Amino acid sequence: MTAMSFIVGVVSTVSSYYWWTKDWWQPHTITGTKVGIEDFITGFAVGGIMAGIYEVIFRKKYTSGEKNFLAPKGIIILLTLSQITTWFIWGVGTTTFVASVIAMFLAASIMFYYRRDLIINGLWSGVLMVIVSLLSYGTIILIHPLWATETYLFQNLSGIRVLGFPVEEFVFWFLAGVVWGPLFEYWHNEHERKYG
């Protein structure tokens, strides 16, 4: 969880600067800058949740695998996510939502092609991330009812809202859970421990 939290924290900060604030959202930060410490904190928290929620809720245990964080298979997934997203945004000219959906779909396809046993983990992680996001957004509405209206660039999105938030958020969190939930097991070649 700690490793994935740190990775997603860094990815969240960098991707917010170059991608999400371009045409998806522009949240206020404590420092008044384009991105802030909030991006890292949110990414850190979400990374840990995505990495562990499936195992915690379903009480799964995994055998230890490779300890090398430079294992090529994990790097390939991260490169797929970053390069495909970047290419679709800056090369093709799609929105960041479309680019990230395509990139996460391709990354998940690669991962599940080699590790079909992780498909259930990925799908459940995606569903659970949608539930977590619904609870989080519900809390935000209670604290600041106009936060979504003041933050999202709805003119670049579908206009479909759930609890006042763009539906794209929930699609994104589902796919993020699908990819990031089982990524650690894939990266380190861990497998569910067999009992009995």
C-alpha cells in the first residue's frame, strides 16, 4: 500500500499539472498554484485505497513475489498509461478524459492478457472505487455544495452529472481501480495464496 500510495501520489501531481487541469477541472489549492500539496495527498490516499481495498474487503492473501521495483512488466504498464495518454492529448487532440480512458483500457488489457487471474480483482477494485468516490463526493457536497460547479470545466465534459459531479469522474475511478487495484500483484508476480 505504501509503495502504491507514493507512486500514485507522484503520478497524481504530475498528471494534474499536465493533463487534468487542461480541460477537466481546475480546483483551488492552498498555495493558489495550478497544482498543490492537495494533489499529492489525494493521490497518496487514493493509491493506497486502490492497492488494498479488494484484498481488505475480500480478505485475500498473496504470496510474496519479486521485490524489484524496476521489473519491466510494471514499467511497461506505467509507460503505456503515460505515453498513450500523452499521445492522445497532445498528438491526436482528444480531451484528457478520452485519452485516459483509452490508456487505462489498453493498460488493463495488457495486464489481464498475461494475468487473467487478476481480472476479478481489477473489476471489484473498480466497483469499490466508484463506491468510495460516491461517499467522498457526498461528503464534499455536505461541506461545500457548490464545489463541483466551481471546480469542473463542464463545457469540456458530457454534461451528465451524478450528485452534481460529472459522470466522467465515476468512469475514471472505475477504470483507475481496474488498473491500479491489481497492479502491485501484477508488477511483483504475486499470486493468491492457496489454502487447504
